[in-house]
Amino acid sequence: MELSPFKAKTFQRFGEHFVTEHKTVDLSSMYFLHTGVDTLKQLFNCNLRSSVLQQIEHHYDVFNTDLINIDGYDFLLSKGSKKGGYQYTLKNLEAGFVVLLKSFYVEADQNGSHLKIEVTPQKIYQSDPGELTEEIRALAYVFATNVKDKGVAAHLCTDILGYDLPPDFEHRLQTSARRQFRVNGMSHAEFNLNEIAVIHGQTQTYTFGQSSAIQMCLYNKTDEACKNDKLHFWESVWGKVVKGTDNNQDFMTPAYSAGDVVHRLEFRFHHSVIEDFERFVQHDSPSSEIKNYEQLHQHLSGLWKYALNNFRLMDDKGYVDPVWQSLSEDIVFFNINAPFLYKRAYKKPSSDVNHRHVAHTLGNYIKIQSRKNFRPEYVTKKILEMGMESDLCSYFRLLEFGEMDELPAVLNAFVSDRMLQHRLNGVGV
């Protein structure tokens, strides 16, 4: 008997009919048209190839174009931002890849997290996990040497036909997530909620949680696909699902018809969260790793169930909503069901003794640099290059909240405050 992931009661089920002593819900007109990984982000530790970095740095000195060819690969080149963490973005959506290159926080000639490769939904859909993992790694070696898988982030999704969002959806969703968005009833507007949600007309879009942890998004995929000119691709995917009813005339009829509204439920797992699940898996299997897509794909069904319980839609009388129950019981990734319920094994914070070492190191270094009248941004950069990121995250309690990406901003604010105090106390006089 399969274990239920829900910390709540579930309906008794008879096919597509869900029953309690209070009500019966018929979901026979609801179909799951697609289940898969929508976005994949592979992180690497590596040494940059100096020849490639020089080619990119001097590209605009030689060519008056954004097009660049690196070792036979064509890309659109653009500058990155400190918010994104990488200095260069190289895009080839035809091949299915976006390459983020050269960390702002590690010197170019040092080994570090200089490379992230993002994969498009179309590429993921058309690829075998093992083969795609090797293709990503081969692309990484174009830009770097000593390439080592550092971690992986993924967005898991299911496209649902025949589901009308209830008006009280956000009130019935139980979650501890701190950030949420709800947009509806607008004549025309556009939003960018973590790179995907486009809202206009009467569309409703819900986003719960933070991008640095687990984030849930439920939105009108038909509308979003039209807006981004991807409807033809998704209709070819959705059209493969048939009604399969008892009526012989309808048995092989596609469930989806042009113009139907399809909603997408999407759970976005930050790489630091997947590291937590890796630690959990390693309790029973110490040699197991979840550092790349090939290693991740066998755990997707378990992570999906975990997310459904983490963002749990409730019915009344303490029951899980039948749609959520169906999403848990019927959705399987790669035909693999997890043999156990997944939990996060959070990284243990450093001891108080180590925190004191961090405090002393920061205090002494910041005071020395204050005497030299260096700018806080420069001092922050040098601290980030010391190789103590995990200790700093523990010191500032970022690991506890899954916000490791916020370390540069938090550290810079801390350094700025301490340097100002030193200057006002006359340390450089």
C-alpha cells in the first residue's frame, strides 16, 4: 500500500469519484495532459578556459554583433548582472541551452562556481535524462576544465485540463511560505514572477514561496504559451492524451481541443533544497548523490509528493482537496514511485565555537580594511573569496531559511555598517 504524503485526511476513492460521509466529487472530466521537468539548472565548479574568457571579453572590440561562435557553438552574448551572479550570458534556445559564465564572486583564475547551464522545456521533453546530463557536461567542457557537478535546480510541472480554479483557492491552501502573489481581473497587465508568469485579461496566477527555497506557481498555461509563442509546441504534447472513456466513440478522441484552457501547476526546487533531500537520501544510502539531472530524475515523484503536502490544498472537514489527492496518486515521473516519503535533512549549523571564529575573522579583517579606507563593496568581495561561504551562511542564519543566494547582499550590509562605525570612531585617523 502506497504511503500518503499528506498530513490530513484523504477521500475514499472509486476511480475518478472521491467520497466522504459528507460529499462526492467527480473528477472524470479532468485530465493531466503533461507531466515533466519544465526547467533545469545545472551548476558546476570548474576552472575557466582563459582562451574562451579572453574571446568573450574582447568580442565587442573586434565584432559589432551579439553573435559569437565558441568551439563550433553559436550563441547570443550579453552581459550578466550581479543579481544573477554571473558576468556573461550565452544563449542558444534553438539548441536548448543558456550558459551563465564567470562568477562575480570568484577570481577568473581560481577554481569556483563559474558555470551554470540552464535547459529549455523543449530540450528536456525531447531528451533522455542520462543523455541530456552528458550533453550538458560536454557543453561545460567547452568553457571550462576540471568540471565537477556542484548541484541542480529543477521546476516540476503538470498541465491540467478541466480544472476551474476555486475563488477561495489561496484561503484553502495551507502553506508556511512567506511570499505570495495573486493577480486577476485585470484588463491588461504583465508581470514577471521568477521568469515565467505572464498575466493578462481574466487570468489568475498564484505564486507562493521564495525562489531560494520551494516555490509553487499555478497559472493559465494556454495564455502563457500564446504570449511566448510556444502554443504550437505544447498543443502537440497535449494532443497525445486521449479521453479513454467507456464510450467507444470517444475512447481515442484527444482530450484537448484548440482553445481549451490548460492550467499548469509548477513546483520550483532551488538547488539548496535539493541538497537537503540529498542528505536525507544519504541516511540510508551514503554513496547516493543528487548533483545532476541523471541522479535527480529517479527522485522526482517523491519530491512532487513532498511539494504537494508542503503547499496543501484543503477541502472542508479536514480533508485534502480531491484534485490535490489525484495529483499525488496519479502523477508519476519516469514511471518511478518513491519507496518512502521524502523529507528535507537540513544542514546542521556550525557550532557556537565556529561562529566565534567567524565573528573574530570578520571583525579583525573589516577593521584592518577600514584603516585603509577601502570601500565596503571591495571588502565584501574579498571576504567572499576566502572560501568560507558555508560558514558565513551559517553565521548569518541563511542556511536555516534556504536563502544562500542572499549572502552577498547580507554580507555587504553587515560590512558597510561595521566600516561606518569604525570610521566614526576614528579608526583611520
